[in-house]
Amino acid sequence: MKKTIALGSVILGIAAAPLVAGPDDDALVINDELEMVTEAAAPEHLEGIRTIYSGWRFRTDETQSLQLDDFDNPAMLTVDAALEAFNTVDGTEGKSCASCHTGGPEEFAGLTASMPKVIDGKLVVMEDLINNHRAEVMGAEPLKWSGQEMQGMVALIGLQSRGMPVNVKIDGEAAPFWEQGKEMYYTRYGQLEMSCANCHEDNYGNMIRADHLSQGQINGFPTYRLKQARLISKHNRFRGCIRDTRAETFAEGSDEFRALELYVQSRGNGLSVETPAVRQ
Ligand code: HEC
Ligand code: HEC
């Protein structure tokens, strides 16, 4: 593997720590029955990495354990609240999600594994589907991108795909968006001049300050972060990572982050959807 020594690596003191280098070899089986694929051959389009790993494999035993059982997973409270919202009338049309989706959120099994995708020429992420429905068919106010109501709903829908392999389309109409996201992934941002790849491709397994660097996969998003005590959106995580390079960042819900989401998701094609995951 090529190891780039970027200016930022020196400033941030990225270091190989022999005791924790690389992913561990623990198995993720949820509720004693649902076995997750946390390691897979990299999709063909990836040149810099041969094996892809879920971020779960880089966390401490303590954090890992919170994802083993839904009773211990702190994200489930927010997911329960979203299920209630799903069944609650909202907006001027007097409808709830369940008024039309009578099969419940289970109707959306498999959807998250294929998102983002292009619909009518636009790259659409789950937050878009939810807010478009609220506006167009319910006459309800849009939900704030990284708010707990929105991320709870994204997680509730994601949960219906848990255990299924991530499989986003990157060709055809998706290709230009994917190319845009890929370019962003390899662009060096900020005073530290570091790209996503500098940390998550060249240095995964190494320590950066107190953090064990993963490959920056998003198969577990929205993810419950213990540090922030709430569900974190993909775009919020992207913002945080770019800010850490001391750069101006893009807005949550921007077209740039939609494209980056498609590209990052495609790097995880083959891993199980783990939503909602738990991280420190
Ligand atoms: C007035 C009826 C109606 C209401 C209310 C409604 N939906 Fe829908 N929804 C539909 C129909 C019809 C489709 C399929 C056609 C489409 O994609 O627009 C759909 C599709 C979807 C899809 C995409 C499914 C797929 O496989 O592509 C999602 C996700 C979704 N709805 C979520 C929601 C959520 C969450 C709510 C509540 C916030 C909601 N819907 C409220 C009628 C409704
Ligand atoms: C300076 C190093 C650095 C850069 C550059 C960086 N990240 Fe991160 N990222 C981290 C650290 C540290 C974490 C927390 C530990 C971990 O999960 O890897 C993290 C976590 C993540 C996670 C959460 C993974 C999980 O399983 O919960 C995602 C997703 C992510 N980064 C994506 C990105 C993207 C996309 C970019 C480029 C826009 C980027 N990162 C740039 C350091 C970086």
C-alpha cells in the first residue's frame, strides 16, 4: 500500500500504533442472529485498496459491543421516535406516512442499499425523498437535514435494509455525479492540504491523535456518536472531517455532498448495511 506523507500527516501526528494497527478480526452478529459482512473484496473501481472494512472493525470492544444488541444500541430510541412519527398525521393534507405506506417502513426493504440514486436526472439521497414527500404529498414543513427527526427517519428506513449488501449504481446516469464525488475524495483541502484518501485510504489502521483511523465507510450511517449523544448524518460527518483539515466546507444537503455521498457509498459496495451503527 502506498503511504503518502502529507504535510497534514506530520502536523496531526498520524502514527502507526503497533498494538492497534489495522482492523481487528471480531465478527459482528447483531441480536445473536444477523451476521454482518464487515470485510469484503474491494469493488473493481477502487485502485488504492484491496479489502474494504466496516468502521465497526476499528472501534474499541466497548463501543463495538453497543452495536451487538438492539437493546444496547442508543440509536434505537431515535428510531422508535421516527416510527411514531411515521404513523402520526402531519401537514395540511391530514396524512401520515402510514396513510399511504400501509405496509409500514418494511415497504422500504432494500432501498437504502441502493441509495443515493438518480431520479429524473437528479442525484437523490434519502433525506431528499423524505422531505419531498413531506412537502409534496403531505403539505408538511421540511425536516432539518441533521436534526434527530430527519436522521431518525433515515435510520428507520435504513434499518429495513440492515444486513443487505450495499450496492449503489455508478454507471449510466449516475456516472457524472460519481466522477464529481471521486474528484472531491482525492482533492486536498485546507491548510493541512489533506484529502479524504490521505487519511482513509493511505492511513487507515493508523492512529491520528486518539482516533483509530478507519476507511471512512458510510454503511453504518446515520450513526449514533457517543461523543455527541445523537444520530449523525453522513453530511455532518463529511463536514467534520473537512473542517479538521482547517478548510472551508460544503453545506449539508449541497450537491457537492450528494456527489461525495454517492462516491463514498460506492467504496463500500459489498459491505452490509449496518444502519444505525454506534461510534465514539
Ligand atoms: C399521499 C401518499 C403518500 C404519503 C403521505 C407518503 N408517501 Fe411515500 N410514496 C408514495 C408513493 C405513491 C410512492 C411511490 C412513487 C414515488 O416514488 O413517488 C412513494 C415512495 C416513497 C419512497 C421511495 C420508495 C422507493 O422504493 O423508491 C420513500 C422512501 C417514501 N415514499 C417515504 C415516505 C415517508 C417517510 C413519508 C412520510 C414522511 C411518506 N413517504 C409519505 C405515497 C406517499
Ligand atoms: C485528517 C484526517 C482525515 C481526513 C482528511 C478525513 N477524515 Fe474522515 N475521519 C477521520 C477520523 C479521525 C475519523 C474517526 C475515526 C474513523 O472512523 O476513522 C473519521 C471518520 C470518518 C467517517 C466515519 C466512519 C465510520 O465508520 O463511522 C466517515 C464516513 C469519514 N470520516 C469520511 C471522510 C470523508 C468523505 C473525507 C473527505 C471529505 C474525510 N473523511 C476526510 C479523519 C479524517
